[in-house]
Amino acid sequence: MYNEVMKFAVIKTGGKQYKVAEGETLTIEKLPEAVGRKVVFKDVLLMDDGEKTILGMPTISGAAVTAEVTATGKGKKVVVIKYKPKVRYRVKRGHRQLFTKVKISKIDSPARS
């Protein structure tokens, strides 16, 4: 287990950054792709192949992470309650964030020149 070379990348999608590795399943913000379709993330911020680390400024040109959409849905409900004492003001609101589950299939390194 410890002798395996762990190839990973850091991608940016939905305003957040995620550390991903091949074969990993990830829950991210909703994407417009349907289940079963491939999606390519071009905003790769960092790559590491076990020997060399490449840091993008801000992104690595030519690098890409390919994933397959496995599921879509809604997350757990977040309830927000506003209350002001003595003025009979009470507001209860709920929100369920849409998400997409993707399985990382390939991490492409940039072309070397």
C-alpha cells in the first residue's frame, strides 16, 4: 500500500477546489451534463505523479481531468430560521442544494516540450 505511487490533481469547479485521484467518486456542484456522459475539467491547479509536482499559475495549460457523471440529485435540507423577539417576526426557510456525482477516469498531464 505504501509503495504505490499516488497520482493526483487539484481541480476547480463550482467555485470550489477538489483533490482528485483516478477511480475516485466525487460529489460536486450541479453540472448540466446527463448521467453517463463524460465531462472534462480544464481548470487543473496542481498535479502530482509521485515524482514530480506541477503547480499552475493559476492553472496548468494542457492538463485535463476526465470524469463520468454517475448520478445527480439534491442534498440534505438546510433549514434557516430568522427570529426577532417581541415583534412577532418568525421566518422559516429551507434549501436543498443540487449536486452531481462524478467518477474520475483519467488525469492527463500537459504535453512536454
